[in-house]
Amino acid sequence: MNSPNTITLPQPAQKRNIHYMIRMTREERAALNALARQSKVSTAEMVRHLLFQAVALCAEQREAAVEA
């Protein structure tokens, strides 16, 4: 994985059938929409991508803590 501060572009989407719903402010939604638009992907793709980058980072940190 890249450094924690690096945002990579999402990979092409797979067919998905599970839904998560979250609440956010208008400002949070606008920030996600802007980032997605800048990256030329849908907002859903960007949110999914950022979520799984965070999951991967947490897993790496957990593994590093176990090894320490």
C-alpha cells in the first residue's frame, strides 16, 4: 500500500449487491463529490475506495503492532 497520506485512484467497479447507508452533513457530501469529480470517478466509487484504503491501513498498523 502507499503511504497513509497518498490517495490512489479507484480500480474499475465490480458488480455489488450489498448496501451501506451513512449520514453526513452537506459539507461532507460536497467535499466527497468534489474529490470524486476531480478524480473523474463517481462519488460511490470514491467513498468505497477511501473506505477500503482505511481498512487496509488499519490492518497494516495492527500487523505492525503485533510484530513489535
